[in-house]
Amino acid sequence: MKIAALGAVLALSLSLGGCLPMAIFAQGGYDGYRQDFGTYVASSEVNAFCLTPKLRFAIWNFEGQFGHKIILNSGYRDGAHNEAAGGKERSYHMKCMAADFFIPGVPKDRLIAYAKSLDLVGGLGCYPGQNFIHMDVRDRPPGARGPVLFSGC
């Protein structure tokens, strides 16, 4: 049991080692946005509490890559909120596995290109005419070399 716990701690340390140090130096302090559980959110209706560790790692990768904190447009959604937002019936937002976000000053096409290259991203929505992208951390289909693309990607 102790060896398994030590292995889990070691694995977590190694996975954090690749993205957390860079994310720590990401710029934030955006005017007009508040923080919810350490993540900037676009409104008081955005829930940043329920995000899986894998999704948090993906977010930290974006923050480390671009040197700025993300602003979350949508995180966890309960069934009623998901329906009101027009989300899919089995949305990854309802499983704490999806985030809609943008980074001020970073062109959306750069976010999309990075999301396509990041192994943690299982699904990617691009939403033409919007300033944000959707990413989720679903498992990719067997043999897939990139995330499942939808909504304008």
C-alpha cells in the first residue's frame, strides 16, 4: 500500500513538473474578472471548482505556453445550466471534464493550434464568431493523433 502511494506521489510530481512551474509565472490580474478557486472567470455563473485534475493540467499547460492566465467562460454545468447553455445531453461540462476559455491578447487561432498539439486535449470546439475555444479531456478514440474536432474546427 505504501509503495502504491509513493508511486502515485511520484507520478503526480513528474506530471506537475512539466507544466506547473511555467504556469506559476503566467500573468494574470485582469480588470473586470474575478477569481474562482484560482481561475479567472468571465461571470459569477461560471463554476471553476469542479474541474478534474487532468483538465487543470491542460489549463496549466496553456497558461505556461502563453504566459498568461486563462479566463474561463464555462466550466462545470449541472443539467439545468447545461440545457440553458445549449449544451449536449452528455456534455463533458457536466462531468467536470470541459472548459470554454480564452486568453486576453492571444489570438484564438494560436489557442486552437496549441490545443490540437496537446495530448491532454481529447475534444476541441472552435465556435466561429466567438472569442473562446472549448476543450475537454475525454479519452481520444483508439489511434487518433489529435482531439475530436467539432463546432467550426
